[in-house]
Amino acid sequence: MNKQLKAILLTVLTLSLFILALVELSGISRTALFNKLGMEEEHSHAEMPRNEEITREQKAAAMPKTEVSFRDSLYDFGTIKEGEVVHHDFKFRNVGESPLLIASAIASCGCTIPTFSKEPVLPGQEGQITVQFNSKGRKGINRKNVIVVSNAQQDRISIGFTANVVD
């Protein structure tokens, strides 16, 4: 191989590693990344837990239990056009007496991307889980769920949405 080709390959490899590191640090799931890039995964849309998620779940399980109250656990986007990307913020309040740690938010489908703050929510404070839905290729009535794992008394809470996707 000539020097120029080696330099190009090395640059591509370096940029790829940099992007992977950014994805890991930002907390974007592999499914979400494939969804954002419009690519399909070869494997199931169910994600394998990463070490960070296992650690967060173990940390949440070891923390004192608290109480969480969601303003709404089901949201209706109504009728949207196919290909539209919509968002909803599921707001919650820590109504317990200990900090609330969201360990993970697991989407039922690769078309749904949940994001949340990695910082604990102090007693009396509010937080939110933002759910993004990509309606591309999802015509018809859609019902999607996100399982929120935390150190709340009910350690797994389901939130979700519906959307009627049309042409």
C-alpha cells in the first residue's frame, strides 16, 4: 500500500474510534444511533446491556428506595405524517426522601429513543425523560413503551405513547 492510502485508512479508523467514544459518553444507544443514521441493524432491536448500564442498575439497586410520580405515563401524538420525528418530555417528580437515580430507559422498538439525565434527582425536584419517535416506515396506529429502571419503590415503570402515522 502506498503512503497516501495508509494515511487515509488511519484517518478513517481514528475518526471512527472518536465517534464511538462520543456515542458511549453521550449515552446514545446503539439502536438510537442506527435509527438516527437511517440504517437497519442486522440483529434484534433489543439491546444488550453495556457495562455502564449494568453498573448504573447495580448502583440504583444499592441506593435507598424513594418514590417517583410521573405527570403522565401515556402520551398521544395524535395523527402525524410518515417520516416525521416527534418528541415528548415525560416529566416526573421525586416525591420520596432519597435521591432518585434513573438507571436506564429501555425502548420497546428501535424507532423510539429515550434520553434522560444521568444525575440523581434530589427529593422534591423534577426530572424528565425525553422520548423521540421516528415514524419512518411505521404507518398505522403505533403503541410504544419505555421501561424506566430506577431506585424507586416500583423499580420498573412503563411510560409510553400512541401515534397514528399516515401518508
